[in-house]
Amino acid sequence: TGDGSGLTNLPPGGNTFTATADGALPTNKPVKINSNGKVSEIKTIESQASSAVTETWSARATTEQVQDFRHMLAFDPDNDITLEAYVQSASPYRLRSQIWKKHASNVGELVKQGSVADITSVFAEDIDMCWLSSNRFVVVFRDQTNDKSMIKVGTLGNLSGTPTISWGSDYDLDGQSGTDYRAHKICKIGANRVVILCRAHDSSPYQHRWTVDKPGVIVGDITNDDEWTYRNAEQLSTTDLASNGYYDTAIRYSTTDDLCLCTMNASGNSAVIAIKVASGTSATITKSGQDAQLYHVASKWHTSVYHSGSNTFVNAFRATSSTNTITCKITVNSSTLAVTKGNTQSIANNTSDGLTLAVSELGGLYLIYLHSYNLYYISDHDYNGGDPSWSSSTHINPTFGSGKCEWINTLRGVISADYDKYLYISFMHKGDGSTYQRYGYMCSIATTVQTPNLSQAGDVVGWPKQAYSDGDTATILCDGNVKSGLSGLTIGSSYYVKKDGSIATSTDFTSGFLGNTPYAGRAIASDKIIIGHPYVMNGT
């Protein structure tokens, strides 16, 4: 037609060029030119941290003092919620819970949500807790007043607002009334199933599922949302489990082979046993034939993790007769349950008053420990399933000064996708020495670093016309063209390309060669910009 509206196959307005996509190209992110002539999305590349990293401190976790060994965390990856549990250090010694969530803008920091919720009104000890599924947490504890082991379920609510948690009824741990166990450690092994490693404690008049003083496991299911149904139990060894208490055992679950590894201080030796639990209501328990001795020395502060990337367990404990912490890798034959340990590493001059192991989502190992009332960590950032190669120690310096920490716990196992940049640690602050106080605190350490793939402003070449897959021939809109399909822009404002490939009215590059660049363009609508030359300074 005369006005040209019927013309077809015209090139887009402004400058364009075509290039091969080096990786997927989202439509709303600018691209850079690579040395191979291909274009790729501008973004930050996440990698495992290889040196001392950032610490972030949350507000004091508790406004009341807490009991020794009774302060811990569990994490719900579905809702990005951390649940803290602790016991008051003064009457009435209630077991209580507090919900935390990530700070909206200050990464690495947790913020309290709502008020404290009582888990139970009895004086509790030998506590452990895990996230289950469907907004539920499970806590196991010993009722010290009545000498019996109990378990109960907490369910999250109001997840669209300020989250809450409500705790169900108390249930006898092994399905019998008046049974007494110690050193509980709980582990999720299914959407509704948990296994508890513990020691049968005290004799008559108490009932037990196995011989007093021996270690064993109890398996049960959460039914009807928040009810406990006992399924089965099994004594693991004829060797006595040391009576020191909560910190003498550890249990972790292999998601690859559907088995658990149990470690413990048994009659002066650090022992390990593997178990498998059959599905169904019978929950038949199969165990390895004998205790595998990790180390012929009395031990405490047992902690372990499962490293899914290499299908390997790593265990750590303090040798009670020395100033050393011992670590080693452990593998389990999924068919025979035979246990094989690697070479032990003895970390000298580490008289730990608490140990915990964790794995970042990118596979790095972290061992956090307390020494002389100071908090430290060592790491193996590139762990691949061999014997751990630990870094030198890094002092995590509390905001209230050195020498003020005691007892620790961390989130269990692999940190979720939204938490992979930080490892959260709970611990107790012992006060200034003259006024001996024990308040719960939390901090985090970064486990990854973010490195931009943009080395110079001139590498920014424009925006993809649409989304492209790796290897596609992509049409790239350049200087003078209009990019649409964006959102939230302020008309007339200048925008810059950020390190992660997003755009904003301020730049991440404030000094050096990239200072005040790269320029993305000027907004002409809430969803459109006129693309500018990346070397334009301050949008002028």
C-alpha cells in the first residue's frame, strides 16, 4: 500500500547482527561477545569459595538464656524457613521454637518471624529436630521430669504472611508407655518417615525395645499430618554406647542408596554401623554385620554429613584423650552394607567444645568447631569423594568479641538452592565471664563467590530479539534499536547493565576502567528502552 504498511520481510529498526548463542539466551537479559565470536548472557558465575569469606550476623536468636546442648536449627527448603529450638535455662525450662526467614535485602541475614511457640512445657533434654515435608518439622526429646522419650510434630501455618507453627500431641517414642532413651538423633528417610538413633537408658521400671545401654534405632511414620506411628526398632550393637549423652552419636541418610550411616562412641571406640529400612508398615531393618571401628579411641562431638556428589559420608569427632579432631570419609556398599573408611585426618591443637559438619550445594565441605570459646571453620571447597583436604582455620569473629562462644549446631546436610550462598550456624554466647550468660546467637558464612563474566564495557553488544537456545542463530538488537518486553522501568531514566545482567539506574562498576558503565539505554516506556552505546558515561 501507499503508506508502506503492507511491506514484509523488512529488517528490524536500528542496528542488528546475528551470532551463534553460546548457551541459552533469555529475552530480558543483555548479551556479550565472546572471544570465539559467539554471544552469551551477561551474568555472574557462581563458584565455591576458596578462601575466607563474608560473615553476616543476625539478631540475638533468643531473648532468654538457653540450656547447654539444647539449641539447634532445622531448615524447610520448600518455604525458605529456618526453625530454631531451644530449652530455657531457668524455670519452667520449656522447650520452645522460633521461626526465622531470610532478610529481604541483606543477604546472609535471618530475621525472626512472629513470636516464640512452646513445643512442650516439660523440662526437655537430648533434643533433636528435622524438617519432614508438607510444612512439618519433627522434634524428639527426653522428658527429664518424667524420664521418658517423646516425639511430636509441628506444622507451619500462615505462609503467605507472618508464618506460625503449631505443635501437635506428645507421643511415646517407641509406642510403649514409660520408655526411656538417651542421645536421640533424628534423620528423615522419606516424605513421612524418620529414623531415630539412640541408647536405651535405665532399667526397670522402664520399657525398651532392646537391651539397656546398647545403641539402636527406632523407625516411625507421621500419619494423619501430625500423629506419630511407631513401626519398628532394632538394636545395633552388643557394645555399650557411652553414657556422656547427646553429643556421642550421629546419623545421616544417603538419598542415592536409601541407607543410613550411624556413628557413635561405643566402649571407648568410635564405631560406625550402616542400616537400611524397608518400605511399608513393617519397616524391616537390615544392618551391617559388625561395628566398624573408625578409630580406637574414646570420642565425643560426633558429626557427619552425606556428600551426594560423590555418594560418600564424612565423619568427624573429637578424640577425648587428646587435643585433636579426627575426620575421615566413609563409603557403604549398597548391597552388603559393608562399611569402608578412608584415611583419617588428625587436626592438631583443636580441643573442640563442639563440632558440626555441613555440605554446601556446590559440594564444599565445612567443619565448624569451637576452641577456647572461639568459633572457627575449616573447609575442603573442592571435595570430590576422596580423603578430605582441609584448609587452614578461619576465625569467625563474633560481633560481641572473641572468647565468648560455646556449643554449636548448624543446618543439616545439603543447603537448599536458595540458601546455597550461606551456611547458617547457631551457637551460645557465654557472656563476659563475670556474668555467665547463655543466649542463643546465629551467624552465617558465605560458601560461594559470584564472579561477573563481563570483563569490559565494550563486550556488551545488545539484547536478543527473543529467547534462544544454545547453538541457535540469534538476532541481536544493538545501539539505536528499541528493546521491549521489559518491566518496571521509569520513563526518561538512564539504565546500566549490572554484574548479573539485570539493569538498574545505578551501576555496579563505580571505579576503574568500567566506572559508570556499561550503559544499557534510556527508558521510553515502562517496558521499553532505546538501547545505548555501552561506553556512554552516566547516560550522557
